[in-house]
Amino acid sequence: MSSGRLPERDQNWWWERLLANSPWFRRGRAVLKHLPHDPRCRLCAAPFEGSAAPLMRLFGKGRWARNPNYCASCFNKIDSHRGGAEIESSFLFADVRGSTQLAEQMGPTEFRTLMDRFFATASHVMVEHDAIVDKFVGDEVIGIFLPGLAGDDHAAHALAAARALMAATGNTGHDPWVAIGAGVHTGVAFVGTVGDGAHVELTALGDPVNIAARLASAAGAGEILVTLTAARAAKLTEDGLERRDLDLKGKSASTPVLVTGG
């Protein structure tokens, strides 16, 4: 809209979903995420495949042809309430270490198989920990942890998801099937829709998102870099953990982080 303001009904719709002012939405997602099986709608977690998929389609929750990341029901609602809200959320970025070298060492099909396995594993972990899987970018996966889905302890959910992903990819041992690094940050960002026409996505934008992305890039294999803001929110103490001060691109001051693993 030219004024930059949403109609009140649209504002209320976003606040209900992002802040859990609509308990039925959160409860419904909690049920759907346990039905078999991946892939799922990025918003409500309705399964697109498996034994429950035919029932989902009867309720309008089949994969939406215009955007296969969402079910028809969720996409129609997103499409009719375009916009979003600024809200404190937590963000998890995880990416593959040395993907360029891996691509050189493997054949194209073998490398694609590896990345498909990583994305499928990451998506499953994110949904299990009540995140919205934002997108897959190159060798990176992004999770958004909202109060409306993960509760007030969304930072703890993001950290737990990072640790679970480390375990699922073998990064808690000496022989991971894919080496990854991760970053976790908490802050106020815009969460809502971007795009126009038929090309609409649910995403997050703002400085907290950029910080989480840069943390993931700075993390070594098997490392999770957690900002002090996220650590405090997740009740992660510094006891026994390494602390680093990172010079992140675009930041005028260093960013202190705690280093943990799976």
C-alpha cells in the first residue's frame, strides 16, 4: 500500500500468527507436524506426501501449484493478507563448509544428492523445533523461530535446532557426512510477505537476519556461533564456552559470540 500501513484486519491477522494470539493456529500446527511425512507446508506443516496427504488435500492443504512451498489454504491466506509485522524472533542459519571443494571432488549428480540430503535433514529438524523454514540458498538453510510457533523461548528452540542439526549431520563426532557451521541470533525483524503478483514468499528481513547469516559464514565445521543476545534469551551461560569477538561485514563494532557445538 502506498501509505506503508496495513488495514487493521491484516495487521490483526499477522499479529495473531506471529505472536500466538490465535491459539488454534499454534495447536493445529503442533498436530500437523507429527503427521507423516516431509515435505511440508512451510507455514502450517501440513504434509504433502505420506499416508495423511490425501486427507490434507480434502481439507484444502495440498501443495499449492503457484508456490509449492505452501499448502493451498495457507498460501491463499498469505496472498490475501500481504504484509507482516516487526517482531522479536530468533534466526538459525546453517551452511555447508567447503561446498565449492566438495562440488569439485564429486560428480554433479553425487553433489546434488548430498545437498538434497542436507536440505531434507535440515527441513525436518527445523519443523520438529517449531521453525518456519524460510528458504534454501545455495548451500545454506534458514529457520525463523517465532513466538507464535516456538513460544516465548524461541531462542532456546533455535539453539536446540542448531544442536539437533549438528547431531543429525554427524558433526558431533569426527566423521560427519556433511560438515556444517551455524549461527543463532535473536532480534526484532520484519516477518511477512515479499514479492508481487503470483510470486509471494513468507520471509524475514532486517539486521538480525543479516547477523545470523554472517555468523554462519564465520563458524567453523561443527561450530554454532551464538550472539550474547540469543544466548541470554536461550539461558545459555558462558561456563566452559569459548567467547569470540567477531568483526562482521557491515558492523561498526565487533560482535561478541559464544561458541558451542552439538
